Amino acid sequence: MTQAATARDRKMRLCLIGAGAIGQRVAEFVGQRLAQSMELVAIAERPGINVQPWWTGPVLSSPTELAGMRPDIVLEAASRQAVKEWGEAALRCARKFIICSASALTDDGLREALLTTAHTSGSQLVVPHGALGGLHALSAASLLPLDQVTHIISKPPAAWKGTAAETGFDLSNLPITTTLFEGSAREAASSYPANANAVVLSSLAGIGLDRTLVRLVADPAARRNIHEVTALGAFGAFSFRIENEPMPTNAKTSDMAALSLVKLLESEAGTLVV
């Protein structure tokens, strides 16, 4: 029997970091679609956070507890700080560490530390495409010189509440479409980590955090979270626009972010990968 066949004979073991909106959504789909091939064995959460009633299994509060769960995959769906606190432990004890909070990678020191740990441990640091379904094309285009990549995020004003935009704009009374920020992807993700996480994805797939141009927009007429990405280079040119429904329990996040994670997990556990 081959090693691959042996691996398929047992369920893959998944640990989630974060029991918030994305974590719950992923857990729901894993239970519905992957119950035969994957099991959620533990959730890591900050001390004092109650994850019941939807989860009654082990709750981890320290990265040192991860190894005891023998995970195949650790999936972070919590925060930039969680990537920093749990990342190296996850890469040492699991073969894949999947991160939602890609804005953590704007910290060059942290990114290099995680990559070093992955290299020495023989594991992978995985950044999913999240709400951006067109990133495969951008990643392929980056094999040739890219001249320009622009990423515009437009959301309803309410989705920008609780962010740095509140210091300069009255988000409850915006009469017209308003640009809240314009600058590099690194600056956008650092200032708006919950809302502009996706610009790190387009940057890593394309020409980097400092050359990717970003515009963050509050649009009173918008009913969805909209991403518009354009690229120009030796490959030619392309643009794509995605209008994502916000997550029912978190308007700052697109539901597609959780759905993309589920498809990524399916590709790990399935026999046909598209």
C-alpha cells in the first residue's frame, strides 16, 4: 500500500485558531462536507472566550498544546496577533499552516521567521486566495515582469466603522462615494487589517506589498464588498471584479473568505482537485 493510500485511510486532523465568524463557518462546512475525510480535533482561543454551544471539544489556550493534538493542518481564522503567537508552533507540528490574517505578513521579520520555521520543519505556510477568486491568473502573470497592479476595495460605509476611517470621515452621513485611503498595499493592510486583508493576497501573488497600489472606498450605494484588481505587464493585461456578500455575522468580512477555506480543505482531503 502506498503512503498516499495509507494517509487516505484515516481522517485528517484539523485544528482551528479562532472561534469567531470565519471559524464557525468553516467548522460548519467541514462537518457537512468533509465528515468522512477530516475531523476538527481542537479549537485554539484566547482564555475567557466561550466557544459553546457550537463547539464542545478541546479548547487550547497555549501554542505548546498544539503538538499534543497531532494536527495535519492548522488553520488560523483569528487575527494578526494569532499568527504571531501560534505560527511557529503550528509549522513545527503540522504539515500545513493556513492563515486568514494575511496582513500579519506585512511584518517582514515575522514573515521571514515563519518561512524559516517552515523550511526547517518541512511544512508549508499557506495563504489562501480568500475573497479573490482571480489570484491564480495574477500569480501566473507574475512569472513575467509586471508593470502595475491596482486593487480597489469598495464597501458600504457601515463596513468601515471601527476602523481608522472614523478619524477622518463621518461614516454615518456619507452622501457620495468617498475614497478613504490611497497608497501601498503594505500601508493599507497595516492601517486596515480587518478590512483590507485581501490586498496582501494580491500583493503576494503579484508585485509585492510596496508596489501594489490600493484604494479603499466607502460607497453608500454598495450592497456588497467589491474587489477590483487590474494588472499590466509582459503577459498582457487583465482586470477582474468580484462582488461578495458580506458574512452574515461580520460585515467587514466577505463570506467568500470562509468558502475559499473550505474548498482549500476539500482539495487536501479529496481525490479530485480542480
